Amino acid sequence: QRQLVESGGGLVQPGGSLRLSCVASGLTFSRFAMSWYRQAPGKERELVATITGVGGSPNYADSVKGRFTISRDNAKNTVALQMNSLKPEDTAVYYCKADELWGRAVFWGQGTQVTVSS
């Protein structure tokens, strides 16, 4: 069964940090570009960061550049999102997504809540 499972969300104060993780199972991880999306209440889901299968440079939304870092470990089938200098506007449900590089398969995780509040 192909599955993405996120973890690491929670409540953090403004200026704090969180590290999200997404573990993939049932797929050839290196053949997928991995992304983090987020969706705040009443807003559309938006792309936060993307990293390709092997050797590609990550891409970030302007709103998180310099604060968030996406990374992947193909040996552990894991993609992470390190979030620093968090702001209240970063509050959202964060989703992991896998896009097959030479195909059409797409998989989503179930999401993890991140709340930035004092």
C-alpha cells in the first residue's frame, strides 16, 4: 500500500522552530519529487517547498524563503521540512505530496497541524 505519513506538527510560539517529517512507503521514493503544501482555514492549499528526486535544487514559496528548508533522505524514504522563525501566518495544516517524475502518479499524506501562537 502506497502511503505518506506526516509527523512533527504542533503548537509553537512566534519565532520558534518545528521540524516536519514525511515517511513514504510502498513506492520507489527516488522516482518521486517531494513537496510540502499547506492550507490555512478559509484559504486554498498552497505550495511551500519542492525537492526533486536526485540532485535537484529545492524551490520555495517567497513567503518562506530563508526560513524553511526542505530535505530528503532517499535511503530512509523521508522528506523533512525544517521551519525556523515561525510566524502566526504560518499556521496551517501541512501536507506532504509525492509526484512521480516520469509518470502521473500523485500521492498525498493526511496532513499535520502547525499552529504558531503566543
